[in-house]
Amino acid sequence: MNGRYEVGDVGQTLALAKAFAAELKPGDVVCLEGDLGSGKTTFTQGVAAALGAKRPVTSPTFCLVVEHPTERFLLVHMDLYRLHDEDDVLSIGWEDYLSRGAVLFVEWPDRAGDLVPASARHVRFSHGESEDSRVVEFSP
Ligand SMILES: Nc1ncnc2c1ncn2[C@@H]1O[C@H](COP(=O)(O)OP(=O)(O)OP(=O)(O)O)[C@@H](O)[C@H]1O
Ligand SMILES: [Mg+2]
């Protein structure tokens, strides 16, 4: 997926996530960028659901990392908000997950610094004009 999408409600965000999920392959790193409440976790919930993951993705307030086994690969949702630097990110298993071919969905990826591979996909979220509207932009 490519380009810019305006979504009007949560259901449209989940539908967009489903289309994105169809493109994923083992080893993909997806950086989710955007403000608090812009929809990064909601989008990840949609991806997990589309892949048939059994466990719901909670907003990981207490969990930095949530693993979602799927039939195609291990989907790993990370929220790095409370981490500070690359050493912190390494300590939660970043390299292990990548070496196992997991797909990483990463909120607040700036904490991971140079650990983010150049091949990572970037998805940028922002608030739209109404309360439930969001803008989602996919890097090429
Ligand atoms: N179109 C929409 N897409 C996504 N979320 C929406 C939309 N409209 C309303 N919302 C609401 O906005 C909130 C988005 O929260 P979410 O946890 O997904 O954001 P986040 O970007 O992960 O924030 P944080 O940086 O705090 O983790 C949810 O409460 C959701 O119900
Ligand atoms: Mg979140």
C-alpha cells in the first residue's frame, strides 16, 4: 500500500489495516508514527484480527511487547514509548524477534534509533478534522 488515506471511523481504519496485512511477509518491520491517540494501536488490532490472531492486541500500557502467533508468522506489537534508547530496545528482544522472522509493529520507533532497518515500512497517523477521522500515510 502506498499513499494517503482519510478514514472516517474506527471501522475504516480496521479495513485499511486488513488490506495492509495482506502484504506483510516474515521479517517486515513496520514503524507506526504519530501522536498519542492517533490510531497506531487500533491499526495494529486490525492487522492482528485480519491475520487471525487469537489474542486481542491491548494498548500495551503495561506490556511493552505483545506476541501474536498467526498462521503466517509471529506478529509482535511493541510500544516503545517508555523506553529511552537502543539498549532498552535490545533488552526486550528486538534482535531475537528479527532473527526469527517475526513481523514487528513498532509504536514510538524513534527509541530504537539505528536498530530500525533501512527496509522498514513507515505508516504515519494524524488526527483529521472530526473526532473520529484520521489520516494514514504509507511510505512507498
Ligand atoms: N478513525 C479512527 N481510527 C482509529 N482510532 C480512532 C478512530 N476514531 C476514533 N478513534 C479512537 O481513537 C483512539 C485511538 O487510540 P490508539 O490507542 O489506537 O492510539 P495510539 O496512536 O496507539 O496512541 P498511543 O500513542 O497513546 O499508544 C481509540 O480510542 C479509538 O477508538
Ligand atoms: Mg498505542
